[in-house]
Amino acid sequence: MTSDQKVYRFAYWFACLIVAATLLSGYHKILYPADFALSVYRFHLLPDFLVNIASLYFQWLEIVCGIVLLFIPKFRVAALWIAGGLLVVFSGAIGISLVRGTAFSCGCFSNAPDALPMSGMSLARNGALLALCGLALYAQRKWRIKLPDIM
């Protein structure tokens, strides 16, 4: 296996993990929009009038990024940048809340009453996903490879 084939294979798996995370996260938020709006409100980082707007658009942005990564090769790099940006925003919000000492579910994958509160593991998960975005972008740029088709 050549080094280009190895890089291609790694980029493929990075893209698969990013797609899975964005689609699963967005899907749950779309199913339970009021719960996600409550999670956004609990962070106390946005003015009240922006909470519903943010909670309605973030979930669809995640779903669109996942769909673009799956089906629209022309815009995969842009979708990776957007997914990375969302991860930075969400990680910043989680970090601020952890510093404040608040304990509630971040709303990333579940808003169930028995969901685990956010912790350093939430930041580690987002950091790992952000690293995957960065590695996929780096591989695409350095080796000028086209990000792989997932389907």
C-alpha cells in the first residue's frame, strides 16, 4: 500500500467519524427542539432573544454538514470547516460552563433527564472530533487528494 493510499484511507475514516457525529448530534436535536433550546439557554451565553434562533439553526447546520460530507464532494472541504467551527463554538461554551461550575447535560447527543452532565470528557470528545476535522483538511491540502466518497 502506497503512502497516498494510506492517507486516503485515513481521510476516509476521519470523514466517516465526522459524518456520524454531525448526523447523530443534529438528528437528536431536531427530534427534541425544545430540549435543545433549554440546553442552549442553560449555558447563559446568549441573550434570551437569540436562544431560540441559535437552537433552531445549529441543528440544521449540523445535519447539512453531514449530508454535504456524504453526498456533495464539491463542498466537502467547506463542510469540514463549518463542522470544525461549530466544534470550536460548542467546546468554548462547554469550557466556559465548566469553569463556572455548572452541571447539566450539554445537549450534544442527549437531553434526557438521566443524561450525564458535561465534563472534561465532553471537551475531550469535541477536541478529538476537531482534530479529525483538522487531519482530514490537512491530508486534503498536503497531498492534494480529493476527500473520499463515503457512500
